[in-house]
Amino acid sequence: MKGTRGSVFRRVVMVAISAGVVVTGVAVWGSPSYSQAPVVTVVDTVSGPNFQAFWKTVLIPAIKRNLGMDVSYTVGSGPTLQLQMSTWKPGHPEFTLLFLKGLDLSNMIRSGVALETLYPAREREIPNEKMEPKRFLASNNGVPLQGKGLIFWRAQFDLIYNAKFVKTPPKTWKEFYARRREFKGHIGLIRPDASSGGGRAFIYSFLTAFGVDFSKPLDELERSPAWRQAWDKFSEFSRYFAQPIASSPPVMFHQFQTEQVWLTDYAQDYSLWSAAQGQLPPTTRAAPLDVNVVGASNAWLAVPAVDTPAQKAAAYRVINFLLSPAIQIKMLETMYEYPGTSAWRQAPKEVWTKIPPVDIAEAHGIRMTNLDAITYIQKHGMDYIR
């Protein structure tokens, strides 16, 4: 997901787009009629190849057709973007709309990066933000958001497995651990220090299932027997992982394709989309465990405070469009991403034959709320792998 723009960004996609405003979905997929329009510059620190393609082939053309706006789209790195933003001058942002990984948003807010307050301050400009669940807008990774981010999608982790080899998937983490010898050398994991948050979510879920209470501060956790015992369990579990530990999701998917990996705990949306694209075996399935992370890699929309009034107004229009039921349901049907809004309740019943409804999935879900512990896992998780 990282690349070069200067030393940082990998690619810039310039796309032209055009006409009409849509909130409910009328005419979203019609033919474009081109006109002069402001350019919205978007940087994306959260999408994998699947959603990068969705931006280019679906979202950007739809923005053009319905809002008459040009979009410059760049894939970037959260930490580098945060560093760059500290040098931006009022009225001269490099990007006018931020599409962020949850951890990137949390780190920006925690570090005092200047972002516009969107909720509830901009309900008039972004009326679709009223459909966002308030419990998700309050905080992310345990960091109060102060209304500075709006959620676009909600990620859901599940047990991802190849039914060719795993006939009866584990239903709980403790069962998964107890059957570890059955899966020796075939359990996939993404490195917890990778740019992808998949490995961190895997470990966070495992530690939760084995007794770690992440509502406690990290220094208290580190002194607790439960912390040490759960990490010891994880170290033992890691002896049965496929080697080498994958450096990114595509590497782990290649391990699935070569039948080295049979099962893992990973993002439902990316996995099922990849199977539909032939990038994972056709026998790939998803099933809930007793502890599933909800929102390990949620996507957030934010606006730099240094934007000009005109740039902010354009960004708000794009955000409102992206939160419209038409776009949110299109994303759900196409990408298996849970909407950031309540639009999922309007989805056709056929959608739920492939993935569980949001309320059922969330019944088994936990949120990664302890940012200090997440950072610890990122920095030290590999030290526990044997």
C-alpha cells in the first residue's frame, strides 16, 4: 500500500468526472456529461488493491457523474502523511480529503494534527452523517475522535479457511488452539509489524480470548499474570504457523493459493473479494470465531483544517455522497464491506447469503480500543513468535 510520491507515494490517478447530486441513489450509474468542476485531491492510507480498484472504477466515476467534480487519487502511508501535514500552510494542503486507516486517524488526533470537526458540526453540509452509529464516532482505538472523522466502512474479521482441507472449522479461539497440531505449518499470519493491521488484529483477538482485558492500561496489563500467560499461549500457538510469516496480505494469499496456508483470522471483506477474483482458492470460506475484531481496519474520512473554505465545501460534498445509501450499498454488494452508515438495513436479502448481517456479526465482535497495547503488539509481536 505504500509507494512513492516524492519519497512517499506510489501512484497518482487523475480521473475526470461530472453532473448532478445524488443522496438516495438515482442516476448514480448513468452516463457522464462533462463540465468544469473543482478538483478534490484524495489520499488513501487504508485501501488494499481491492478497494483501490473500487475507487478508480466505481467511486471516482460516480463522483464525476453526480457531483461534477474531478478527483486526484493517491495511495499513501499514514505515518509519512502525518509528518507531511505538519509542514502544510493554511490554504495550501497537498491533499484536501483524507481516506484513512483507523490507526492513522487515531495517531493524528493523538498528535494534535489539525483536522476539521465534522460531527456534529457539519450536519448541514453532510446530512448523511446522521446515519452513522454514534458509538463508532465517539472513539477509535480508545482515542476520543472529537468529531474529526466519519466512518466509511466497518471491517469485520472472521476465521478464513480453505474448506478443501478444513472440513470442520474451529468455532472458538480455544478450540483453534487445542487443534493446533492438526493444522501444523498451515496457520497463516501477517507480521504484526507490517503496514497491514491484520496480524495485530489476529493477536489482539487471541489475547482477548485467553483472558487479557484490554480495558486496562498497558502498564497494568504488563504486570498481570493474564498478560504473561496469554502471550505464552500465543508463543506456543506460533510454533504451528506457516513459515515464513507473511509480510503482507498478498503474500499470505499466495500461501493460500499454494496450499501452504489452510486457515487464518483475517478480514472477511478482502478475503471473499479476493476469492471472487481468483486470488484465493474457490473453496475459501469465512466463519465467525467467539472473538472477532470489528473495525481493525475501518476506513475514515477526514478533512485537513488548512483547506480553504472552497476546498472544505468540495470535500464535504464528496463525503456526503460517499455516505449516501446508493454508494454504501454498492460497496456492500460488491466489496463485502460493512457500511459505515445504517444503510445496510436497506440492502437486498441476497447480500446476506454470502456474509452475516451486521448485527449478527457484531454480536461476536470486539473493538480494538487500547492504542498503547496495539502499538506494543506492532513493535514486539514478532518477539513472541517461535
